[in-house]
Amino acid sequence: MTKTMTEMEKQLLSALESLQTSYEQQQQAWQDSYSSLQHMFEATSQALTHSDQVCQHLSSQVDSLRGQVESLSRNVSRLMR
């Protein structure tokens, strides 16, 4: 005996297939978003590391210049006496 699907069963099957497709698309969108966020995080981390190195270098230069200015100031002060 061959059993055929009723119209309601066909509609339910179609709805389930549609839900499955929608879920798969949403899952892919989440995976794409996660991948994008991960890439942005890595790029930001690298940029922050670089900025930190630049700031450390600039800080060293400022310290060096401060020392030079203090030394010049002492020398000028001695010459003015």
C-alpha cells in the first residue's frame, strides 16, 4: 500500500525545509561575523603593539631631550655668573 503525503504534510515539510535553510544562512552569517571580528581584533592588537613601541621610543627621546635641556640650562647658568 503506497501512502502519499497530504497537503498539510507537504506544507509542514516545506516549512521545515525553509526553517533549515534559514538556520543554515543565519549560522553562516554568524560564522562570517565572528571571522570578521577576529580579524579586526588581530589587526587592532597589532596596531596597539606598534603604537606602544612608538610611544616608548618617543618617551625615551623626551627623556633624552629633557636631560640635554637640563644640562644646557646648567651650563648657561654657570656662564652667566
